[in-house]
Amino acid sequence: MINALIKAKITSQDAILDAAIAEGRGMTAEEQAKFDALETEITNLKKTMEAQAKRDAREAEANKPVNEPIFAEVKSNKPVWNSLGEQLLAVRNAAAPGGSIDPRLNIRAAASGMNEAFPSEGGFFVQTDFTTELLKNTYDISILAPKCRKIPISANANGLKINAVDETSRANGSRWGGVTTYWEGEADALSGSKPKFRQIELKLRKLTGLCYMTDELMQDQTALEAIVSQSFSEEFAFKVDDAIIRGDGAGEPLGILNSPSLITVAKTASQTADTITLNNIQDMWARLYGRGSANAVWLINKECEKQLNNMVLATGTYSAQTVYLPPTGVVGNAYMSIYGRPVFTIEHAAALGDAGDIMLADFSQYILCDKGGISTAQSLHVRFLYDENVFRFIYRVDGQPTWNSPVTPYKGASTATVSPFITLAARA
């Protein structure tokens, strides 16, 4: 009853405000007075609701039998809800004017500011096991995110700082940013050196999504769960992978294509546009840092496959060997491969001939941090006039490569730097 009254007064406030906006003016003194009076009534109704809840709790305690046995609550490992659809439907019913509140929603006590008890002031939060399942599905679908070095953020933090070695060269005097050792003769004076460090700072970014659902759809638990679980898991997976590849670091993770550690290998002289040659592949592999050969993967646009399929390596008196090898069915070789490393076709790679159409990357050198699962809240007020409910999803995550520049190898040309992230320059 009180919920319905609050809803009616909010609607009256909206009508006053909409009229002023439609006429391109501020509210008149009379309108402002009505608006403020409605706000006071809403506040008083909320206080009445809180008082009623306290009274009901006191009456329940007073009517409790004095000889009622007290025993420990038996906790079950089974989920409180049978499905995400069932829970979302319960959330909707709790938010509806005059609707019933399922005790399994575990609604918290009323608050004076933004809160969960009133949907218009925060929404009903979906229980952790299902939001965790959404995140699990996201990572199951994702290609790149599971390959990154993932670090969870604690409940009281919104970011992460990691001390890292500031190393740009493996030459003597540069390893570990400046550590040097010497072969000294007896009684020779010793020379000092020290490592150099830098900080990797990650600040949680927000990846958000909104889902509008009609009241008719809300009645179908199976369809509701399928839409939420599949569509949003896939979309979160797509956007996280896309950020890992091409994020600009401004309000989103820093992608490898925008990282200062990226090496862009030049095309060969007079190379035909929109082609990938054996020399391109060899040059890219040569720029991968040594330990990366055990973890790196190739990432390509679908359009690159024909170029790779036609690529062969001369083997002297033996038959020509294809560089782009098909899967053999042997465990560990379930994908196409180049130099023994798997090849993944991804939508995030650039079109054939553009920089980023083929990449070589070791994602163990990419840090991805997040805070818990995907948080979910619901409100019926945002789209009330359209008879729709709104579900909001927020995933807080950030990421960036651990390398801040390519590294000059100990031996070899000073220009032949190495990195975990290599791409091929445009071939226009």
C-alpha cells in the first residue's frame, strides 16, 4: 500500500518537471511548492514504512513462544534459487507497487540515502552465485582474457599498484635497470650498482550494460535466464577481449596495439598490398622475446587464412612444408599453428592489409585485474511508462601489458629489439 502511494507521488513529481521542461522554462513558484510538498510526503511515507517494519518485528518477537527450542541453523550448500530467471522474476515482483517480497532476496535495512530497499534509489541486487556465474560464462566464452595474468582486487581497494623492474636493455649495465657485476682481481676495488624499478598502476574501469524487459517476458523464467546469461556473457566477453587488443587506456584497459611495448614489423620491400609473406612471419617471430616462444599465440583476422594456407617453406631436397599447419588431433595441437604456436581467428583483428591483422602475443605478460563478479541491479522506474523493467550490469576491470617498452637483447643488432607483443605494419 505504502509502496503504491510513493509511486503515485513520484509520478506526480515527474509530471510537474516534464511540463516545465517541455515549455523550456523553470518551474513556477507554485509548481516548485507542489514539487517540494510531494518530496516531503515521499520522505514521510518512507519513514512510515520503516516504522511499520520495526513494529512488525517487535510484534513477531513478542508473539514468539517462550519455550521455542533454539538450535543451530542448518546451512545447505544448495543454491537459494533454482535459476537466475526465478530470482530475476522475484526481484521484479518485489519492485512492483503492491508486490510481494520474497524473503530469499535478503533485502537490507532501509537507509536514508541511496539504498537497496527502494528500487528507485539503488535497486535489488542479484545474489552473488548467479553474478559469479555470469562472469564465469564470460571467461569461458572469451578467447584472450583467460590467457592473461589475472589478479583479483580486495574488497576495500579500487585499484592496484605493482612494482616492476624498469628494464629496456639486456646489455651489460642495463639488466634489472642497472645491475652490473664484475670479474675482479684480488684486492681490486669493487664497483657498485643497483636495480631500477617502476610502478604499474591499474585503476578499475566500469564496463556496463542495460537490459530492458517487458512485463510479458518477465513472466517466462526460462527465456529470461537465457537472454541474460547468454547475451550479456557474450557481450562482456567480446568487449573485454576488444579492450585487451585495442583499448586506449582512457576509461578502459590499455590494449596491446596501443602499448609502448608493441613492436610493429615493417613490410618487405615492394610487398604487394593486402598480403602476408613468409618473410613477414619470420620477421615477426624473430622479434618475440626468448621465453615468449613457449606461451605466445598468433591472432589473425579470418581474411588472413587464405594467405597463410598458401605459405610454404623450402626444405631443400625434401617436399615443401606448409608453414601454417592444420590441427593434428594430438593433445596440445588442437588448433592451426605457426612455428608450433596456436593460431586463433578473432573478430578484433584488423582487416587484411591493415596493421593488426596478424599479431603475435604472449598474454602471460598482460595483467588483468577485476573486483569480484558482475554486479547486477534492477529498477522498474526508469522505463515505467513503457511497461518495462531495467536490469543493469557492471563489471569493474582494468588491464595493461607488464612491459613499458621493447627490450634490446644482450647480443645482436641494437635495433632488433624484442617484446611479448608484435604486429605487422600496414601493407596498403
